[in-house]
Amino acid sequence: MAQDEREPLLDTARPSTVYNTANEDTSMGKIKDEPGPKTAFNKTILNVGEETCALYAFKETPSRLFLFWFLTIVTVGFYRLFAYWMKSLEIAIRFEETGHEDADYVMVHDNHGIKTIKKVTNKESVKGFIRPTRSGAPEKIHSMRFFTYRKIKYIWYDKEQAWINAAELDSTAPFIIFKNDVDDRKGLTEEEVLSKREIYNRNSLIIKLTPLIVILFKEVLGPFYLFQVFSVTLWFIDQYAYYASVIVLITVLSAGLAVWEMRKQEKRIREMVGESPKVTLIRNGNDIEVDATEIVPGDIISLPAHSFVLPCDCLLMNGTVIVNEAMLTGESVPVTKASLKEADDCGYELRLSPERHNRHTLFSGTTILQTRNYRGQPVLARVLRTGFSTLKGQLVRSILYPKPPDPQQVMDVYNFIVVLASIALCGFGYTIAMMVYREESAKHIVVRSLDIITIVVPPALPAAMAVGTINANMRLKEKKIFCISPSTINTCGLINVACFDKTGTLTEDGLDFNCLKAIKKNEEGKPMFTKEFEDLDPEKLDEESADLNIVIAAASCHSLTRIDGILHGDPLEMILVEKSKWTLEEPVNSDEETMDFDNVQPTVLRPPPEQARFHPEDHEYSVIKQHPFNSALQRMSVIVSTPSEHSAHKMIVFTKGSPEMVASLCVPESIPKDYSDVVDMYAQRGFRLIAVAAKSVHMNFAKALKAPRDTMESDLEFLGLIVMENRLKDVTLETINKLSVANIRCVMVTGDNLLTAMSVARECGIIRPTKKAYLITHSKEEKDSLGRTKLFIKESVSSSENEIDTNSEVREFDQKTDVLKSRYQFAVAGPTYAVIAHEYPELMDRLSAVCDVYARMAPDQKAQMICALQSIGAKVSMCGDGANDCAALKTANAGISLSQAEASIAAPFTSNIADIRCVVEVILEGRCAVVTSYAVSKYMAAYSLNEFLSVMLLYWEGTNISDGQFLYIDFVLITIVALTLGNTAAAKNLRKIPPPPRLATLGFYFSVFGQLAINIVTQVAGFLLTRAQQWYIPNPEELDNHQTMIGTAVFFTSCCMYLGYAFVYSKGHPFRRPVYTNWLMCITIFIIFLVNLFFIFTNVPFFVDLMEFVHIPKLWFCFVLFAIGMVGVFISLLYEHYFVDKIVNVAFESYLRHRRIRKDDPTLPAYERMLASIGSSPSWFEKELAMAKLTDRRDTMESSF
């Protein structure tokens, strides 16, 4: 991973605070006397990590509470059950709206539509509670109101009229607070500790194992489980015990499996959390050892020398610490943390910023490899965040509270059930009418009419629909792709935008040294680039009269360190040191290692003997000061001295970083004229460039150690460019082509240089050779008439060709797949993206529709970019190695991590094969799962309507299907076949046509109700033909006798239809493999077909009695019934294949889609409407900017009048 992509995710920087915007005067910082708008007085906004939730305040009154429980008792608990499912029912009766300052309960409504009611707790203390404030000075209160949501405590602040997460206030206090905490060396008093523990709770991430009975109870309270209970109860009453027992067994197994999965997840989290270590704290001026769970924010920790896992987030106050942040980044690369006093902006009037001061912060879960400080002084850190407020706590919370399934898919299932229920109501009325007409008993009428509901709305529908997802998950495991959220698999089938990180994902992890471009003076004494050098050989450089300091810079300007005698650090830096052939020596005594750094014995660097003549007599350089790499600054630097020059205090500052940043720090006279051309040339070829500069300074050790970083890194002399090569992975090009051919848009989002990203995007196929690519840039110095930063657009291939075709109006439209495409592609860098987001928000949606390369993107910008894509209706996957992509992986509809780091656990998918092939596999399985769920839904609907029709016909004759026949249909023909139907594997290749985006499509309902019509004709034909035969025997008079000839005839005909539906809905192409590859289903259907033939054409007494058949005396009529059934099956196949698939799903849907595109119909996804209007030419970008200028000019003229 590149250096600028290894910073850990810092979502904790986003304040989790709720402001009552209805009555807060933000300009004065005081609360207004007048109330806010009546519609909003009980509503505020709550930011929880990456989510923005609405928060409503309610008060519980005795009268409303009485009414709530009265309704619960009167309805035998059903009202309470419905209130459990729909929180709005509980809110409407139990609570009344109130202001937040008086709330007894709050309701959190998250951005996924989930509502959660939390009780507000009032706590009082005579001794009082000490809580933080925005000013940094703690305040003492004797009464505290709070609620806990997703493991975070929110406290009510009267002065600010806000619910505030106290941990955020404490960790963003002014610098002076932290300085005072460490300078006095007294730590917290016991009273302060007890008070803070009430505010922050214990420092623990241990999740209490939920009792199994509670998990089971919550699981079975779902609507479908309760419907199954209702159905099973009814069947037992009706003495339909066999199938009822089967459903009970399946339900118990399903619930048990769900409970087992939840318990396994809880145990996995507990294992991830680990044990609490012992820590040394300073309290009351004394060093004490306590369990890590006793830590509170504000404590001062004395850090051990090495091998210590941090139990909290804390701020390093002195010394230097080398940590392994693999838990956060996935990279086992030691990271050097400097004390806060070395912060470049550590003015004590400023506040701590978790993002800006990341390199001074030690995060929970990371491992201390080494601590270093002045002799005799312990390394101290001040605790910032504990428990679930830490970065690791946030990871645990993201696992505990994952994103719910797509609500649209859930609503489609419920809407489909409502349609079936409406049909059931018709049958319900018909049954009552027929039973009353026949003067049946009341009990018989109730049982039979309710039985109709269980026939039309199959209780096994949810379990059957999940079969495709379960099988897809098992196949993904075989491919070493693991999913912690199986409900996400169906969403993967709808992915239309695939985002990729670059380094470690599209390209190899490591970088290879390509060449060196050093600097020499020409005849006029001006700097110029030398030829390319394949290594760092001073002999060759000297022959070209190049500046040899670039070799010393490569050998010394790094953060490598020896731990237990082994060199550790960034692989890029390891390569440069190896190329230089220099050796690095550090103190080997453990005490010296941890205590003498920066004072007694700095790191010593020695060149190889063959380079001796190019260096001072003792051939030794000392690194006395290091400014670690900072992604915001895009550079690092070191101060180096030579022992022979100590008396003169002569030292050299070496700086390396991005070409743009280093050039800005150099004196202009040291930069070659063709600098930009050379940088662009290498960047466009996909190379990673490191610029190197230096300057000589005269100062002693003490001054060098305390010199400000900005001073040391200014007025530098440019030394040259180190060119590194980052090769594409072998499968990248092939995979991107597969996705592009399937009309899945590919997007690169990286922290690398824009031109480098563009080059790699071209090489791997993200930027297509048939499209023009344009760069969006900005100029900080130039402003438009509105005072906004000026934006520019230019064609990427040649900076001189900035003309944009404004006359092109042709839309790129794939006639075969009806997919709109853009004829061009945009590329933008993170700083420009930030300008557009803040100053040009009206451009964001359209930019998201056509921008395929995002460079120099920070972690939060990656997540923001994915949110922007989702806001225009795109279904987005994100594939990254977890190092800098955690926020994006969690934000995407389908996050696929190539890392095993804990930080990436929250991603739904983790691939053990570290390349992007997994993206294709996940989409293939997702498409297979989603069309399988559609197919099983249609199959279950067709089965239930088929059985419903059979029962309706037999009720007309005063009879019914026998228990044996019911069991055979429900269990053998349906349950077993439905389970094998979902076993068909995914197609081998992605197709251009995506699956339908939802269940409730026109084709779906045409299929279900068209099959119903065919079924009606088939069964009625068999029914009427049977009754018309001379040998037909009417039903016996006994009411409970189901052994009738008409019942037998209807059963024979319908059995053919049940089996035919399995073939109708098992179509493979284009998202699944052919049906014959599903050998389990084929064998099952063949065996059942033989059983059907056996029932129809034989008359074995045992089976006649078991199934309650009546022998049909004419064998030829058995052939007629069989033929009617098979003709029905044949017509069903033709109808589904030609009418539904080709006419409705293709021709008619295509016609409607073309019509919607022509009319810019709002039912089209937003991104497609945008492509229809801007996809032909990027001229809209300049027109938009010109329109803004025109509007501003018009406003200026109007104001002058």
C-alpha cells in the first residue's frame, strides 16, 4: 500500500452530537426564549458515525400508558405485537410529543427506516458528576439525563439544548487541557475517576452473550414465524398432522440455525475484543497498576517499552512510539507516532482534531512495538476515548449493527403477499358462502375458510426464497469468499457500478524501483535532469556530474527501524535502502533502544566500502530528527549530521514526497524548466514518483530537535525524482473487461497522483479507448464572480487540446440491452472534489454519473463518493484491501475486502484471494441468487394458486383434497422441488442484460396470473370432462369422506401442472447455468414424474387407501387426464418463454424504457436521467459554470437598480 493510503479510518472525528435546531440561536451561542416551529420542536438530528438519524422526543403520561396496556390486554397481546413490529403504533397511543428537555423517551429513526425507542434515564448524585464542555473546562452537575443508542451514551446539555456524546467533547478539547494534564503529573483523583465512570462507563468492549431463550423469542416474533404458528395450529386442529409436523420441524431447524449464527457472531466479537491487559496509570500523583477496564478519559498512562496492545485511544504526550496498526490498516508496517508537542499547529489556543493530529494518536487495538524517550523519562499518553467510543469500538459496533437488507426488496415481498392475501380473501368469502349453503357446522366453516388463507399464502415462502441465497453463500465459501451478511448477496445481483482501490487491489502491493532522474548543472549553471539511472550508484552519478546527495537522501530519509535486530518499515523505503546498499545501525541494548532516542545515540547510517571516497573520513551519518510521513502534508523529512562536522553544527535536511508538494517547498531556481513535462510524462505512463530535496542548516543538536517543521522544510534545493513502478495484477485487465462488457461501470478511487491514476485506469481498461477523458481541476488563486474557487476542464491526452465538442447530441444507447452510456469520462482529484462538494453542490450528481477516476482521495472522501453514487440510484460495490477503504467498504451496497484486518471485518464480503476476480464471482452469485428468489417466488405462487383452484373446484362438489394428497403436494411436489430448484449454479460469465431490479415487475405479475389462467383452463377442463362421463360416480353423502372420483381426477391433472412449474421456472440462461446441470433437481423431478405416472395408471390398493383415491374405471380416460395436464404444461412453457420472457420482459419493457427515456420520466433512476441529458458531451460542465456567472451578473445589475 502506498504511503499516502495507509492512514487508519477516523470516523470518530465526526461528532455524534444532537442539536435542537428548533430553538438554538447559533449566532449568539444562547438559547432563544421563543419556541421553535411547532412541527419540529420535538425533532433533532443525530449523527452516529456514518449515519444521520432523526431523533424525536416523547413523554409518557399515566392516561396514555393505561390505554396502551388496556389495548394490549383486550386484544390478547396482539396490539403489543403489532406495536413491536410498527413503532408508530406504540408512539401513537403510549406517548405524546414534547421538547427534548422534558423527554422520557426518544425515538431514533435511522436513514435505513429503522425506528428504535430508547428510554431517557435520570440520574442524580450528591457528590455530582464531572462532565466535559466545549470550552474544555469540566463542569460539575448533580443531575444527569441520558440515553444509550448503539452502545454510545448521549447526555443532555441544558445550555446547548443538545444531546451530546461526551467522549467527543473530551477528545476535541483545547491543547492547553492536554498540556496541563501531563505537566502536573498528578493524574486524576479517585473522586474524578468515579465521576467520569458514570459519564463514560467502563472501558470494555465485551459483549454480554444474549440468553438463548431471548434470541429465540425475538427470532420467532417475526410475522412469518407467527403465520407459520397460526397455520400449523390450524392444521393440527384439522387433523392434518403429518405436514404440520414437517413444517414444525423445518421451522425449529430454521430458528435454531438463526440462533446458532447469532450466538456464533457474538462469540466471534468477544474473541476479537480479547482480554483486558494491566496498565500503569498516574493517579493522585502515584503510579498504580489497574485493569484496563478501569481506565477513564483523562487518565495518564505510562506506556511499556514494547509488545503492548493498547486498550483505548490516547494522545502521545512525550517521546516517540512505533506501533503496528495492522488491526486498522491490514498492513504490518510499523508506524512512528510523535508526541503532541511536535505537532506543527500545536498552538494552545487550538483544539485537538482527530484527523489533523492522527500521527500523535495511539489507537485501541494497535500494538506498541517500541517506545523511545529521553533518558529516565517514561513515555506518557493521555486517554482520549474508551470503550465503544474508540476506533476499535466503532468497528465492533459496525458488526453489531450492520446495514439492513434493501428495503425495496423487502417491501416487494410484502406487497406480493398482500396480492396473494387479497385472492385468499375472495376464496375465504366463497368458502363461507358454499359451506353455509350446504349447512355445514360453524366449526367446519371456520376451519375450512381459514385453511384457504394458509393455502394461498404459503407459510414456507420466506424459507423457500432464502434457498438461492443460502446456496450462493455456500458456493462463495468454496471460492474462498466469505460473507457475514448473506442478505447482501441478493443486492450484489443488482450492482451496476464497481469501485476499486488502486494500490494492492488493481495493482500489486509492492513497488519496484524503475529509475532515478537526478539533477545536474548545465553550462549556464541552471538545473537540468540527468539521464535515467537504473540504480543508486554514486560512480555513475558522478560521471554525469549529478548531485550525490540524492543517494544519501534515499538511504536516510525514511522511517525504517530495527526491532529485535530486524529492519521493519514501509516496503517502498526498504527497496530504496536496499538499492543504496547502505546499512542502518541502532542501539541494540533494549534500555538504550527505548530511552536514548533523540538524545544520546541517534540512528547511524553507513555507506558500503566501495562508496567510501564520496563521503567524510569516518563514513558515517546520524539521523538526529525525523518528521514522519503525513498524508495531509504529502511528505516526510529527516535532519542528518556527520560526526566530523559536529563542531561546525552543519546538518542537512532531506525531504521526500509528492512531486507537487516538494516542488512547492523548493527555491524556484533549483527546479528544472521541464520539471512539469517530465513529471507528467512518467505519471501518464503509470509510474509512482517520489521527489527528493535537501538544504544545509547550521545549528546544534538542541536547536535541531526543537526547530519547527515548516522552517526546516522550506527553501529546499531540488535533488531529483525517484521513479517507482506499480504493476497491474495479472487478472486486473481481464476482470475489468468482463465487467465493462456486462455494462457494469468501473470506477477507480485511490490516494495516488491524478495522472498516475489516469495511466493505470487506461492500462486496466477503466478508461475506455473509445471514449474521451477529461480532467477537472481547480485553481486556489482564481475565483469566479461568485467568489467560488475556479474550476477548469481539459482533455487528458493533450493539455493543449481543451476544446469540447458542444454540438454532439447523440446518446450512447445499447439497443440490445437498453443501457445508457456516457460518450466521455471525467477524472478528478480529491482537493478538486472537495471544492465541488462544498462550493458547487449542484454539480455533484452529474459529476457522479460520468466521473470514473478519483485520485488523491482521503478515506472519508471515498465514502462520500460512494454515497453520491447511491444518491442518484446506483447500486455500488467497493473492492479494496482494507487499508484505507474501511469507510467505503461499509458504505457501499456490497463491500468486498481483500484484507484480513479487523478493520475490514465490517465489510459484508472478505476474499482470501487477493485480487479483483472476487468481484465478478460475487456479482455472478448475486445475480443467480436474485433470479432464483424471483423464480422460487413465482413457483410458490403458482403452486399455491394451483392448489387453491383445486380446492375451490372440489368445494363446489362438497368435497376436498385428502390429507394424503395434501401431504404429497405440499411436501413432495413443492417443498422438496423448491429446495432443489434453488440449487442451480450461477452462470460462468456475466451477461450484458442485468436482472430485474425488483420482484414486483410487470413480467412477474404477467407470469403468475398468466399461469393461473392456463391452470384454470386445464383444471376446469379435467373437472368438466370427468363429470360428463357416464360412469362418473357423484360424491358420497358423508361429509368427511374425501375419497371421491372428482377429487382423484383433479389431483391427477394438477400433479402434472405442479411438476411442469418446476421446469417453467428453472430457466438457466442468462444468469444461471442450464437446468440439466442441476442434477439433483433433475433426478428429483424424474423420480416424482415416475411416481405421478404410477399413481395415475396403476391401482395398487395400499396407495389407493393411503392417498384416498377412487379408481377410474377407464384406462383411456387416465390417459386423457394425463394428456390434459401435459398440454397445460406445454402451454405454460410456451407462454413463459415466448410471451413473458420475449414479449413482456424484453420487447414491452424495452418500449416502456425507451418511452421513459424520451420523456425524461421521473420513474427512471436518477443516474439514467442524467446520462440521457449529459451523456453525449461534457459541454454541460462549462455551460453550468457560465450560467452561474450570468446569474451573478444579473443579480448584480438588479441590485444596482
